[in-house]
Amino acid sequence: MTQPTLRPRPPHVAVIGDGDPRGPEAHRILEWAEEVGQLLARGGATVITGGLGGVMRAASRGAQGAGGETIGILPGADVAEANEFVSIPIATGLGVVRNLVVVTAADSVVAVGGRHGTLSEIGMALRMGRQVVTLSSWRVESDHRIGGPRVHRARDPREAPAMALRLATAGADPPD
């Protein structure tokens, strides 16, 4: 029996952040998330998010507007929860545990803003060997004992997707 030939897949990049940004920076964070999604799609990536609102919706909107594909890994059991810019909704029924699925499904991760949920996703991404790019997000120091830096701080929404695409194509490290 012959093995099927698998076609190469595009890089998968997760965009994580606050599902409901508030405060004086909220508008800027959403604009940046949309630009990050758009530039990732233009760079050939599939954009993965948690599929709901806020940064997830903005990144999905940017990616879809650029003709890209978006995957929403949803916390609930109903695909109808997905925002309107998710091409492929995946209902998990896992609640916040779905955050692990979001970062594990990605080759690299971009964190745009965010609160404690985003911080936990950054930690899970690092635990799973993923490279993380932060943009106006948590300041997390890479532990050089685990094979070198895995957290990279971007200065603006143009630099973040470029870094994430480069890191995604370099491949993930083995989980810790």
C-alpha cells in the first residue's frame, strides 16, 4: 500500500490577546491585532485564534480581509460562538483549557496586549516549545537554560508578524 503524499502546509501562527480589551490602549491594541493578522495572511500563514472577540476577532478580521485562512479554537461546544471572521471554527468544549490547544496547534505565537489569560497562554506556548513574539504584552524573560531565547519583543505591528513567520518556519523546539 502506498503512502499518501502530503502537501506542505503553510505556517500556522497563533495570535493571542485580550478577548475584551478595555482602557485607554484598547483601540490601539485592536488595530494592531488586525494589522498583525493581515500581515500574517499576506505572508502566507494560517492564523489561529481562540475564535471569540477582542484581539481574536481583530486578528481574524485582518487575516480574512487579506484573503487568508483563519482557524478559531473555541472554548465551548458550539461552533456558532465563533466570530464572523473565522474560516474554520473548531468547538472543543474545553473551556479555558482550549488555550493549550491554540498554542500547541501553532508553529509560533504572537501575543498582542492581554491580561492574565494571555500570560497563561504565553507560559503554555513556552512549555510546548513554541517561539513567542510579544507586542505591547507581558514582559517575559526567556530562560537561556532551555535552549536559548524563545520570547521576542516586537516594537510595532509590522515587526511582530515578520518575526513570527521567520520563527514559525524555523520549527518548534521539543516540549519541556
